[in-house]
Amino acid sequence: MPERFTNRPVLITGSVGGLGQAMAHAFANEGARVVVTGRKEEQGRKLAGYIGNGAIFVRLDVANEASWSNAVQTVEDQLGPIFVLVNNAAYLAVGGVEQVPLDEWRKVIDTNLTGAFLGIRAAAPSMRKNGGGSIVNISSIAGLHGTPGLAAYGASKWGIRSLTRTAAYELARDKIRVNSVHPGIIDTPLAYDPKTGAELVPTGDFAIPRMASVDEIMNYVLFVASEDASFSTGSEFVADGGFALGPILATQAAIPHLPAGGRVISIGSAGAERIVGTPGTVYYMTKSALQSFTRGLAQELGPKDITANLVQPGSTDTDMNPADGESADYQRSLSPLGRFGTPADIAAAVTFLASPAAKHITGSIITVDGGLLA
């Protein structure tokens, strides 16, 4: 097993929940010094002891700025500067705009959005001591679409989307990447009505007709946090099983020679998001069309256990667009990371999507552009 985080401190909020525990174990298995956090001290210490590999528990109230300062100082004293921060703590309140109680609204915003904001603000100075780091904010497809009946939760996750892009811009030149992961419906307690136990969002009619397992989302988070995604910042990594494609009304004939478990991966361009009147406009129009094509294909092939995804590179050092070309300095100036991508950056994203770890990702667009679209 590769060890992408050997001896690197990784702080995870919401550590004792289903996804938090899975990430804590996975990071430790790849050599990380995991920092388990939360307010449930007995559970947290037990988890840290079970993980081993130098894992520690630090008490943390994510909505309290002083608690964050104390937590970061404790980590630095015991393990050194933070290398990865995963803002995973979450609280769910069921209710639409007119139904959700104000105290519940505030608790959701304080936990989900303010907690991530305070985490980034506290961890960034620590990461600078390392010469950089990676911040992964766990958002949701509720941060990409309207969420009737989940007004507070949806608002908090939309806020994380903006916070991620803003922080990516501000921290890129410090070599701190900030990205968000947007899971669909994960098989955790948050997927069920806390009062009735019913599924909040039935998944049977969607492209991959089931919930994601925590391991599937965990694998995505580790990829985004690692140097395998070193040219992605301000990006939104969607892992929703094609949920955003909508219900399948009709499935056309699938590509006949692809077996179950097959993968379709197309290469687009980040420039497709910013089509302008340049000599490259026709090129970018074709790449823009790939977005619709990929999503439609994912919808058609999902029931056959075949995924379809799109990788959108930004300025990449290739024969077609060399890093020492005439417009190279201008292209670098557009990227918060201030550099060209490499073919290896793109290959890492493609390789991940082709792997078993990405089996619940379909209809998604992975942008590898150095923060150009942040």
C-alpha cells in the first residue's frame, strides 16, 4: 500500500462519525500521524488508541475560535505543523425555510460553515511552517443544488463552496491547496430522518441506484488531500453516483464492449468554462460539449455499473502548449498556484478515476487547473 502521508500530521474534524473514522484509519494506514478531534473525549481517545501509529486525541469545539487555537498549538507541540486539514464536522437539521427553528439553523451554520472557516484560519499559519499543505472541506451535493426540506444544511454547504474557492485564491502562493468534496447520499446516520429513520433521499431511480459507502468517499478524500492532486485547488470533487443527473427516464443502448465495472474517461479543458472570442473558441466549444456528453453517458451506463467522467486540465506543459511558449507567463499569471500543470498531474486524476476506488463516481467533472476556475 502506498504511504502518501508518512509522518505527516493530519487533523480531521468530526472524527468519531462514520466517515470521520474511516478517514482516520485510512490516513493512518498511509503513514499519517492522525489527530482525532471532537467534544466526545472518551470516544475520541479510544479511537486514537485503536488507530495507533502515533495518533492523538485533541478536544475541539469547531465553532469556538479559542478551541481551534488551542488544538493547533497542541498538535504542533506533539506532532509538528499540520500538513492536512479535513473539515468534516457536520450537523443536520430537517426543515424548510419556514419550518426549521432558528436555534437549529444557527447550530447547523456554526458547525458546518463557521467550523470550516475557523479551521482554515487556524490551520493556515501552521501549514506555512511546513512550506504548504492541503485542506479538504467536506461539502455535499446540497452545496450544488437546491435542497427543499434541508434549508439550513443546504445553505451551510453552499457557503463552504464559496469559502473553498476564496481560501484557494488567498492561500495558493503559500502552497496550501484548498478543495471541496461533494458526496451524494452516504450510508451514514445523516442519510436518514433522525425522527422516523426513513431515507431522506431515495436513491433507487438514479444512475448508480444506491448510497455510497463511507469507504468510497474516504478514497476520494485521500486522493484530493494527497500530492496526487497537487495541481488542483479551488476545485469541486463530486462523488454522487450520478445523483445530480436526475432520475433515469430511459436508458439507451450502452456501449456494447464495456463490461460491468468499466470506465469511460474523457479529457476536456478548463477553458471550456470560460469560452471567449479567441482563436481557440472552436476548440473550447468542443470541450464544453464533452460536459453534456459525459453526464448523459453516465446516466445511460450507470445501471450497467459503468462509470463516465471528465477530466478538465488547465494550462499543462505539453508539446501543444509548452511551459516556455510565448503566452506562458500570461497563463501562469491566471493560476493561483502560479505554474503549469504536468502530464503527471493529469495522469494521476485519470488513473484514480480508472481505479476501483472511484467506483461510485460518475457524471463528474474533475478540474486540474491550478485554481484557474476557483
